Amino acid sequence: MNRIEVLRYIASLRNGDPMIISPGLANYTIAEERDEPLTIYNMDIPYATPMALGMALGWPERRIISVEGDGSLLAGPGVLTTVARYQPQNLAIFVFDNGAYLTTGSGKAPTTTAFGTDIEQLGRAAGMKNTKTVHTFDSAKTAVKRAFTEPGPWLIVAKVDKQDRPSQRTRYPLPMYVYEAGIKFHRAASQEKTAKR
């Protein structure tokens, strides 16, 4: 399955939802498809999901999205136990699993999913109930739509191939660095909360 197709579908459903993206090429697709103020790009490994969890607990009226790679999530898998403990219904975690650390090098360094680690089962073992591993674009669309319309927390693991890598050699530029994205995010969130008072 092609990762870009799934990311574009996520972007099409987003509608302003706060999103934190771990390091990787997913950042460029989201920036190109739907750059929005409540986006933090290239959050350091393994902080995308922990930050999204904290945001989901502190901002329960908004759906919060974490976009992860398999390597990033597996650098801090204990967060899944905390997600399961608090069960934030507004949290959706999307993990793109290609079995390799591709963004940081040539792709010759495999992640543990290449040797049998099952991220969905880690989530289930932690106590998460809404988990799904998808292998086709149609099944991904169904799972993603549910994550956007039904209570969570959700853990969707998309098993993707590496066919999209050559097309990303010429990348859409990121609108900003992570520090700048954090400031922009903070301002947008503050304005939104002030407007609701």
C-alpha cells in the first residue's frame, strides 16, 4: 500500500484537527495537502504520540491526531499503556509501518516490525480496544474514517511499501521548523480557546 495515498485521505478528513507528526516524509505530504495552523511538524522521536496524548486529555472537545512511523513509535512504545489507561476518546494514532528506518538513511536499517513485532498487538496488550492493522488502501480508508467519526482512542497501523520513496526525492518544502510550528500552534490554539469564552 502506498503511504502517500493514505496520508492524503487523512488530510482530506482532518478539518482543522490538531496534528503532531513524527520525523519522516509524512510531514511533506501533510504540508502539501493540508497545512493548517494546528500542526507540529517533525516532532522528535518518540514524542509525537505522548504530546498528542497530553493534548487529547487537556483539550477533550477536539480530535487530536498523531502521525507516526514504526521506528518512532517503537522508540517509546510505553505510551500505548498510558493511552489505554486514560482512554481519551478524541485521540487517533496513525502509524505507517514499512519495516525500516528509511527517512534517516538508505533504508538498510530495519525496524523490529521487519522481524515480527506487531504494533497493533502491542496496543491491544496495553489495553487499547480500537486497534486495526490495514494492508490495502480500501481497508485503510474504512479504518481512518472510523477513527475520525467514532470515539477512540484509535491505533491504526498502515502496512506500507517503499514505492513512494522515489517520488519524494523532490519534496514539497515544509512551511517551518518544529520550533516555529510550536509557536504557530500555540497562537492558533490560544486564539481558538479565547474565541470560545
